Amino acid sequence: MASGRSQRAPTGDVLPPAYDELNCGIVLHAPTTGAICDINDRLATMMGYSAAAMRSMSVAEFSANTYADGEAEAQARIEAAAAGTPQDFDWRVKRGDGRLIWVNVHLTPTTINDTSYVLGEITDITDYKHNDRRVSLFHRLLRHNLRNEITVITGYANHIPSVTNSETIEQYSNKIETAATGLSRSVESMKQIEETLTRDRSARTKQSALAAVADTVAALRDTHPDATISLSEHSELWVAVDDAFEYALTHAIENAIVHADRPEPAVEITIDESPNTGRVEIHIEDEAPPIPAVELDALDERATTTATRHGSGCGLFVMKWSIESLGGELRIDPAASRGNSVFFYLPPQTPPADTSESV
């Protein structure tokens, strides 16, 4: 399909040639009518229409049929952008060949040759939208279908020992229950990851690092009474946290306790200022066997997951993504023979006048 400058009507209201070099689509709208005044080559290719064709089209003509009042909504957004309120939204459009695609639209006011316009930056997000929907479906299956089936399996496994005197059958029952419990924990970890990635930043609160850690430690001391969890603070520091912090810290401490292979495991937590970066450093040290290299390698985003090179659980990913969602960093240093050092590095915050202040 032919497109580009040669196809544009010689109205004089055209984009500077440099816009054709951009890797995103660009459209110029008239502020009051919403009419399309010009587009760049990238948008012509993306949409499957020439610039001349799009100048004569209304937004409704190239929008998906799912928008009952798409023209009015688009015009309202254009007028809002012209008035100084930038607009950012997703829109489903119909290409010239009839194929539907998803685009992200960002509208801002601009002036070219002393004439006011609304400039739209258009990005094709079709693949992202499709993947996002697949992931959402996957999460729903994990949260509901799989979790419900695990509950049934665990219930029957618990019931088996009461109706048999066979030691072998009881052993099999215990193995079934252990496997179901492990799957249930994976489902819960996936739920935590989803919440971490989709949570609004406004839900965070400033707390002293000691208070933020102490809340989780207190709960885990009740859950694991045989474990010794010590907590010390070398510097008084403040952090901005939400549930993601609790998820990460809970996984770090419970991993240390569950994998310690000792009747009375000990976990030591230290809060201090990082000497290199000035960030808040939360150090969790345990007595468990070193975390296997294959588990740590799986956290490396530059590495490729294969059938022989992958992690077996979700807990470390919950820790990593939860801390990163707070603008922080996770570091894990396994010892040579026994023990692991887990470090959370978080951006420091100034103490608020009100300790419940949102950030």
C-alpha cells in the first residue's frame, strides 16, 4: 500500500518531515472539530490507510464496532487535551484491511506554524493486550480452579489415615498432602505476584523500617514458635511500603525456617544504612542449606529458562518482584556450606510528620 508524504493533500498543515523518522505513529487533530489534519508515515503503515484517506475519515470509521459512541468519546478526549489536560488511553481500531488492532493513544496540545493542534502519539500494543489477557486467564485458573481442586485433594488425603490401618497407605497419603500443600503455596505466590504488579503506588505508607519489619516478625513468631527470629536496628531509617514488602519479608523468613532442617531454627534480621548507596538495607541471615544455584540463576532476567535450567518454586520470584515494585533491589548470597544472606535494598524516605502518611 502506498503511503507517506507523496500521498498527503497539499493543505499546508503538515507535520515536519522529521516526524516520519519516528518509530511511533503521529496524528494531528484539529482541536475544535477533532478532524485529522495529518499523519506520519509510521501511522499510515500501522493503520493501513494513506494520509489523504485518513483526513477524510471520522474516528468512528476506523474504530472497532464495540464503541457505541466512539466519535463523541474521542472528541471529548481531543478537546480535553487541547485545553491542557493530556490524555492517555487504549483504543481498538480497524485497519484498512479489516484487521482489528489495539493501540495506545497519548494526546497533548501542540503548535505548528503558529497553528494549534492536538498531537497524538500512537503505539501498537496488540501483542501486549493479547498476552495480558492470556496471563489474566492463567491467574484466574490458578486462583480459582486449581486452588479448589487442591482443597479437595488435601481433604481426602487428610481423611485416608482415619479409614485405614495400612502404614504404606498412610505414607502415600502424607505424600499426596505434601504435594497438594506445595501446589497451594505456589498458587498463593502467584496471587501475590499479580497483586504486586498491579497495585497502585498510592496505597503505600511511610513507616520506620523497624516497625515495618517488626509487624511481619511478630506474626511469624506466632506461626513458628520453635524458631528464634531476632531483630536489630543499627540506624533509624524510613521506607515506603505496602503489602508487597510483607510478602517479600514473609517468604524470606519462612524459607529460612522451613529449609533449616533443624528443630529450633534461628533467623537474624538487621536493619542498617547501606554503606555504598545510602539505601535502607534489610539483611536476613539464616542457618539453612545454601539456596541451589539453579534457583538463583532462574532470577536472572538475562538468563534463558530451559527444561534443565529453571527454578522449582515461586517464593524467590515473589521476593524479587515485590522488592523491585517498591523501587528496591534483592540480593542473595548463599554461604559455601550452610546459611544464606538475603538483602533487601529500599529507597530511604524522610520521616513524615504523621506516621500513617501515604506516599
